[in-house]
Amino acid sequence: MKKFTSAFMTPFRMIIFSYIVSMLIFSVLLWLPVSHNPGVELGYLDSLFTSVSAVSVTGLTVINVRKR
């Protein structure tokens, strides 16, 4: 079993996997109601786009983060 996992999880795949997992975790955290002001509707795709942008260091958002 160890040979399979070490052959499957190469360093490159581990980096890609960690990026994908972190993007999904951060998108769920941004999607939670506690993460934005009351009365503001934020869809999951908006939070996913913001988290992907934050992890990839582009800084793009679909909403004004400063005001919300």
C-alpha cells in the first residue's frame, strides 16, 4: 500500500492537491453567513471565485470586499 501512495502522490500532485483543497476550504469559509455583513447575499460561485483568486494571488473579486 505504501508503494502505491508514494507512487501516486508525487510532489507535483501533492502541491496541486493542496491548492485545490485550500481553495475549496476557503470558499466554504467565505460562503458562511458569519463571513459577510447581514443582509448581503453571496452565492457559492462568488465565494469560490474569490478564494481561487486569493490563493492564486491575483486579487480579483466580484464584489467590493472593503464595503461588505
